[in-house]
Amino acid sequence: MDMENTGSTPPRTDVVIAGAGPVGLMLACELALRGVRVVVLERLTEVDETIKAGGINTPSSEAFYRRGLLPVLAGIQKEAFDRFHSFMRQRQAAGATAIRPAPKFAGHFAGIMLRGEALDASDPDFRHAGPAGEVGFVSQQALERLLAERAAELGVVLRRGVELTGFDAAADGVTVHLREVAGTGAAAGETLRAGWLVGCDGGRSTVRRLAGFPFPGTAPEITGRQALVEMTGAEKLGMGWNETENGIYTHGPLPGRILTVEFDGPPADRDAPVTLDELQASLRRVSGADVTITEVHTATRFTDNARQVPGYRSGRVLLAGDAAHVHSPFGGQGLNLGIGDAVNLGWKLAATVHGHAPDGLLDTYTAERHPIGAWVLEWTRAQIALMRPERHSRALRKVITELTGTVTGTTFFAKKISGVWQRYDLPGDHPLTGRSAPDLEFTDGTRLAAHLEDGRGLLLVLSGDPEAAGRAAEHAAGYEDRLRVVAARCPDRPGLTGLLVRPDGIVAWAAGTEGTDRVDGTEEADGAEATATRTAAPVPATRTAAPVPTPRTADEPAALDDALRRWFGAPGRTAA
């Protein structure tokens, strides 16, 4: 996807993204998928191997699934599981004490582990994701490499070793000033003209600082250290999360992975290299074990600094990911929060670039994503309160530990951690509106996610009624470049007659009932009965039942037209 060269003026592109981490690359892929010209600037010359996030939640997995990337992520997860099992065998061979069978993992809250055995898997929120709900153990580095490959396939221009040093924003675009960091060919004083600039350049964002975004929040009180190391005496360390008189530490789930948390204030110098002696001293202080670190492969510090910009847009400049919000890493929310930003922003910015966005569409980015970010900040602050090594916090920690030992408690925390609770406040009173679309399975063997891979929206007609399909086609006339219409049958949701799904997988309009009554007249039960129902052999008559004309209320067509115009603009408008 070439940049436009206009002779003596700076080369022009549609969007410049500062930062080629997973958030910046995901945004670039979303934009390029819809034909937007994108240039990504990255100061680093290669992927940063510093230990970072190790998992993705359900909304992130759904986002990759809807773009055809889930099989690759499933392969990456299998390799990660293989490394974990190798780690467990090594500990057993070394004579580690207290080796217990690993419980089915459902996440953790402040290091309090959630046992999958206590999870109510029949909860409806866990049944919507389909295959995406089975993939989550993916490292940030693996994700970054995958997205870089995907971006290249889509024609994104990725310039490594080049950083943004400044920009001039105007009503009609942004002029970005560049500087070469390493031998990459960027000329001194080079500029690049773009319609839009998006800062995905991390917690210390240059774009945020230069654009003057306020960044209110709470100051840090901890120093955390995370590393991959070689060490002797590792068998003396407890597995997983461990609380002590001096803080909290964790060991695993990969060989040599350690993490310590000490409540002695933030580090004096965040930029100073993390040394072997520093890691060893911290691990010994917190764990009380005589462990010797012999080699450090990768290490980093972190704090619980928690801040968020009030608005994610200022004119032609936008922020996403850590550039818009920072917090402690507990619970693995940061990467996922940023991926959610990218997926929400991508299709909206693409529609704006192409000139068919309805008024106010880009402003819904802040309106929808800011509340999710604010929740994450509070969620991580609560975990810090439970981790403090003082009597009141430890007393509260015991109460929360008892709560997480119940089915209700485990299910509550697991739903929060996995992200299945998330819902945008959209117009309409249908239970699905504003939520991630369920991954419906159709009688032709396809699933809903496969129909979103090209980045367009989706209008589903599920009644089997030819007249309903014809009416849907009439509603969608003029939106062909933004929306596809699919008529399908979904026996597991016989009461659901129609869905309008945005490109980011969010339901914008729905018709019919979202019950689980089946076409054969039975009602799906809870618990063990539900499992038996879902795994029972299919009844041929269920799959071939004659379609019933779709009853509809008088306001359904008007509500669909309103949703189409609200999210996809006026019909027939094409790129400027």
C-alpha cells in the first residue's frame, strides 16, 4: 500500500501510527483491511524480547478469530502448554517439595488463584465465544510477530528504527516529523503528511505528551520485578503466587520465570538496567529462600501507576493502548484493553477516511472504550489493596479467598478477568445489543465469525423466511461496500430472527428472542442437563424443519434503518 508522493511536498498517507506493538499493529491491520493507507513508525529495530504479557482474554481472542487468525494462535498456545509441562517435569526431577497436580486454571485476582473446577461453565456468558473461548495462552512477542506478518500481507508500511519526534496538527491533517534511530535510511528532518495520527507508543507516549492530553490518576506505591532467569535452589520456591511478610512473589508457569512485588515505593530510576544482583536480592527478601540467580535472560520493572486520559481524541490525533491508559499488570488486562481499543477504533477511522462515516462516529470511540479502561484501572487498584503486606489487607484477602472458593465467587471473578462481561451502551433494548456477537453455528457448517473476516459489517437473517431475506436486502441496498447480508439457519437459537453486527463484532441491532429454546420444542436446561442436551446426537427433523414466517413488531424495520445509518452512514456514499 504505497504512500502518495506529491513532488516537493512531504509524502502523504491516510494514517500514521506511532508504535508497532500489538496495539499499533492490530490497528494497522484493521485499517489496511478496509483499504486505508497506513504507515507505522517504531523506534525499535526488532521485536522487544523483554518479558511481558502472557495471555489474551476472550474479547481479544474473538477479535483474532473474526479475522481468521485463531488457528495460528491455537498453535502458539500448544507450544506454550508444552513448555509449561516441561517446567513441571523439571521441578519434579529436581526434587521440589509440594508438587501438586495443576488445577484447571481460571485466572487469578491479586494472586488468589481461581480453580476451573469451581467455575459454572453453564453460565450463558461463557457459551457465546465458540472456539475463541479455548485460546488464551499467547505471549505478547508471539502476537507481535504474527501481527507484523499480517500487516505486511495487507500492505502496511512498517518503518523500524524510526521514531516520531514531533508533529504539526491542522484541521485537514497532520505533518509528522521523523528521526532515524538506527541505520534505516530516514533522512534528518524528514516529514510525513497524513490525514490522521494515532499514538500507540506506550505508557510514556510522545504523542500524548506533545498533543497535551491530560493524564490524571494515582501515584505508584510498589516496585515490581519480572524476569526469565537461570537459578539454583529454585526447588525451594513455591509454585504460582505466594504471599509473605515482605510482599508477594510468583514462580512459573514457565521455566525460570519469576516475579516479585515489594511495597517500598516506586523505583528511584525506572530506566536503570535491572541487574542480576537486584533481582536476586528482591527474590530472597520476598521469598525468604536461599536462591541464587546465575543468569538473566530478560528482566523488567513495573509499578502500579494508574492513569487515564479523559478523552482519546484531540482533533486529528488519537490515542490507543497504554498511550491512553496505564496501570499495574496484575490480571493481564493491559494488552487486552489495548487490542479492544484498536478493534473499536479501526473500522470507525477507516469509515472516516473513506468519507462515509456518519456524524459523530469517531467520537463513539472514547464513549465506548473509556468506561472499559476506567474499570480496568479500578480492578488493578483493588488488587494492589489486597496485596499489601499489612494486617487489614491480609484480613480482607482471607475473605476474598473464601469467596473465590465458591462457584458463585469463582464465576464472578472469572467473568471479569475473561472480559465476557463487557458491553457497550448502545441504543436498543435487546439483550444482545452492545455485546459481542455470539458465535452462532449455521446449518451450512459455517459460523458467524467466518463472515466477518473481510472487515465489513454483517446483517444476518436467521428466520429462514424468504420474505424476511428480501426485506433485509432492501434495507442493506447501498451498503454493499460496508456490509454483507447473509441468510442462514441457526437451530440452537430458533427465536433469534436477525442480527446487525458491526465490523468489530458488536451487535448493533437484534430481533427476536435470545432464549435457548430449540427448534424441536425443548428448552435447553442448566448444569448437567444442559451438557447432555448440547452433546446429544442431532435429530434430523430439527435441522430440516420448515421455516415459519417471521413475526415482527412495527418498529423493527425502523430500528434496523436507524442502526444502519447510525453505524454505517447513508446508503450509497462511497470513498471520497
